[in-house]
Amino acid sequence: MGEKNYSVDAVEANEVDEDFIQQASKLFQKNKRNIAIHRANWLDLPDANPKYEGLFDFGFLIGNSLTYIGGGTRDYTKNAQQIVVNKFSKLLKKGGYLFIDSRNYDYIRSLMNLPKNRIFENFTFDYSVYYHGFQERIIVFPAYISDTVVVLHYYDKESKIWSKLDLYPIYQKDMAEILSKDFTIEKIFHDFGEKKKDKSLFVQYLARKK
């Protein structure tokens, strides 16, 4: 895999549909790859089915992964997210890396007191890794913003279907504190670029286990 020719021995499935797991298994078999798929609940880590036989070199959490966890007060959300990050650290070798991708909630919070039309105007970006046709086919905007929850509304112009997503913010200061217990942050990216930006859709953290 990649320039350094990493091998993949095992992967973890969390909240993944069983049909997708079966498809992955068939694809591994077709390509004669002996890769174990571990089914796990983040709250039960490092336990999984089947059990992990060793530690990992790299953990990769992208999208909204960590901010599905939380609720109630800021302290409750931060503590819940801290617990999950600590559990992931138990699966990594010393010196191993954890890559966490999160929405830029600091920027979203800065829009909190704007009129709705101004929020929408300021939640449009020139480029997005995740959303192809961002604000063209799929309209996305924060319909409700507070310190403790962000409610995103989505509208598919083709299917004319509305949907929503409740997320529990993790701010950059909180992320630095959460990671500091078991990790050293080596790099922070904005929309996968190394240039620091106040306005970005996502923020990424590359952290090395102490």
C-alpha cells in the first residue's frame, strides 16, 4: 500500500452494514488476501470479535466519527470523546499514529449569532474533499448551532429529500487536551492541507502515541 508498501493484516468494522462486511470479505478472498475483519463497538475496545492478536501501527478516524459521541453538557461530551480516544490508544503500538478528522467546529461556532441567510453564505467553500457538488446538488448547512450541539440539514436537489444530522462539537482546544494524555500532536491540517486556515470545512490531527 502506497510508496512504503505497507501490508494490511486486519481492519475494524464499527457501525458498518453486514452486507458491506460480506462484500469486503469476498473481495479479500478473490484477491487472495488473508485479512481479518474485526467487529467492534468503540465503547468495548480493545475487545472485538474476533479478538485482536496484536497492536496496530495506525488508526484512522475520518468524517464525523468522533463527534457522534456525546450529548448534554460540554464536559459530558468531552469526557465521552476522551474515553474513546483512550480506548483507541490501547490498540496502537508505542510510536504508532492516530489520524483524526473532524469538522471545524470553531468556525461553525463563529457563525452562531448570524442571521440564517448569512450562516448559509458563510458555509460555502471553494473546495471539499467530501462533497462533490457541494451546495450544488447537495445543500448542506448548520440549521442549529450551540456550544453543545450542531444540527446539520441536508437537501438533495435531485431526490428532493431532506435529512439531518446531530453532531456533538469537539473544538480544537478540547482536541489538543484529549490527545495530550496518550499522544503528541505532530501536525494539524485544514481540509487536508498544511496551510493554517480559520475557515475550513474540516480539521485533521496527526498524533503519535507516547
